[in-house]
Amino acid sequence: MKQAMEMLAKIVVESSTDPEEKIRSLIAEKERIEQEIEKIESEGIVIAEKPEIFRERFSMAFAMLKQLQGDFRAVEERFKEIARQVQHKIRERNEVRGEILDSVFEADDACYSFTATAS
């Protein structure tokens, strides 16, 4: 939960276009890092994160990689569909290459504009 809240706070700061807010955030981060450095230098001890945090981060990274894998599969399938359309048009209509590509790109643009408006 803590990590999710930190991620949301980071999103808010990183999406802001307010220079003063960005500077405040960077100064706070700088101070936190300097305090951590001072503590390590004075104590000579580095405390690792708890194992639960590593497991949670690993799970999040794994989930993100699975999502990316699915996204890449969808892109691959879209390219295969475009290739099938081109082959079909070549066989059926015997069109000039430029005309074929124009119609394929128009269909592809229509697909993505529909996806964007549906999101």
C-alpha cells in the first residue's frame, strides 16, 4: 500500500508543470538522499530493504513485463493482419503497390482512431 501511495505521489509531481512544485520535490528528495548518505558515513552500516518489499517490487515488475508481452503480441498480430490484407489485395485486385499501401494505412489509422476514442 505504501509503495502504491508513493507511486501515485510521484505521478502527481512528475505530471505537474509547476516549476516551484518540481523544485520543492527535488529539494526534498535531495535532503532525503543527503541524510541517508550522512547516516551511512557516520554509522558505516547499510540497511537493506525488507524482503517483502523486494518480493512486491519483483511481482510488480513481472506483471509489467507480462503486460508488455501481451502488448507486443497484439502489435505482432496487427502486423500479421496488415500483411494478410496486402497479400489479399495483391491477389484479388492486382493493384499498384502505392494504392495498396494507402488503403492499408487508412484502415490502420481508422482502427487506431477508433481504439483511442473508445479508451
